[in-house]
Amino acid sequence: MLNYPEEMLVTRRIPLTDLERSLPLAKYWDLPLHRVAPLQRQLIEAGPMDPAKATLPENFTDLLRPVGYEEVEYGYCMREDGTGYLAVYTTYPGCTPAMLGWYFRWINIRSKSTPEGIGNLRYKIWNRADHWDHGFINGVDKSGGIYTVESLDLGEGEEKFWSVRHELNPRDFGLTAEREQELKDAGCFVDCCTESFHPVSDPSITLPGTHLFMTLSRINAWGVLEKCSREWIGYGVVDGKIVRDESTPDWMLSETYLKKVITHSTTEAQQLSKFLPALYAEYSGQPDDAD
């Protein structure tokens, strides 16, 4: 039998400063953070998926389509080449791809009353146990990369990492113009990138290891927003080609780490779906730096 903490709540969290507590956004941070729902937890604890059913990293654009699913849309495994693989399927009732697209831009812009040095409340409300900071590297747009400061252990006290997401254009990896237009016509939101890692104490230092990401958000046949994501741990892009990153550390290439990542990703998806419609209604029409 699986055991859950009282009310399945995550109680350890990064406290807000007095300034953050005074901002209207604090009400979203106050929402309870629930652990992974029973069905997803059962799938995670059942063990790794069959590696033969994992999509190859060089075929990631095959997953970009308005309809249809792979045989396994939720699971994790270590692949035969020693790399890690994650398939994460989540739903966002009451949300739209436009809302997700808005939020994933909005969190990179600090509100006018939030100074540097205390993180980013717009990101913290998403997962108050692990999230600390999020923003554009160049301060303007994602062309220079997007940085994130977070842990993955739901507030258990592990070290935070500074990571940088480097945008990829799926057209450079086999997505045709016709298929791209098909995705746009269907209202899909696509995000593909690689991720590098850096110490919080000195983000100019690049640590070993690279992850490759693919995320497709779309309205499913039941009229509900769903997000189908993949993560290939130990793969990156060099000279326009997807390649194995042999420097990826062993602690990232383990089932323990994969379970931690899928748990974190599922938990934060559950949380965002709770408040995104209300947040979008309140802030999408305001200036980018509104409190």
C-alpha cells in the first residue's frame, strides 16, 4: 500500500519575504501544494517502462502532431546507451494553449516591485517548494536563453541548480513547413530546447551534462488542454545535430533521478492547472511588469 502525508500536502517550502507577502500574487503562493495524484504515483512506483518503447531523441519531431499518442505517454527508463528517458503526460482542465504560452513568457519578466536577489514570485507560485527564480538571460526575450533556479525534491533541502534552456527550432530537425502550419492551425503550443546546468554561486561556469526537451501542448478530443512532454537526459545539440553528451554525470543517469524529475514535473503541472485560468484573467491584460 502507498502511504501519503496528511492530506497529500507538501509542507516544506521556501518562505516569502515581507515584500513578496504584501504583493497580490502572494494569494496564488498560498494555495496548497499537493503531491502527485494516486494514479500517477502508482505508475511511477510500478517501475520503469520498456526502453524499446522510448522515442529516439533524433526522432523528436515525429511527436509534434495535432492528434495521436505513442504507446507510452507517461513513464521513465534508462536506455541501452546509458541515457535517461522521460515521457510526461499532464492535463490542464479549464486552460488553453494560449494561457500556457502567455505564462511561460510572463514568468520571465520580474514585477516592478520585486528587486533582484529574492527570486521571482511569478515563478515561485508555480511550485512553492522548489522554485526560486526564472528569467530571460538577456532581460528581453528567449533568444539569449532562459534561466531557472530550482531544486527537484519538493522542498526536502537539496541544492538548487541554475539551468539555462536554449531554444531549438523544430524546423532545423525535420519538421516540415506543412506540418508546422498544421500545428499552428490546430492551436498547438510547441517548446523544444536543450538545457545546460550551472552552479548558483557562479552561473558563468557550465557543469557537465545536457538534457534535450520536447513539449507539445494541445486541446485533446475531450476538449481538455493536455501537455505531452519528452526529456532525453544525456543528449544535446552540437553543430545542429543531436548528439550524446558523454559528460552527463552518473547521478543524472539513474532511475532514482528519473523518478525525482517525473514526480517534480507532474506535481508542478497539477499546481499550475489549479490557478492558471484565474491568473490569466487577472494579469494577461495588464502591463508586463504589473504587481
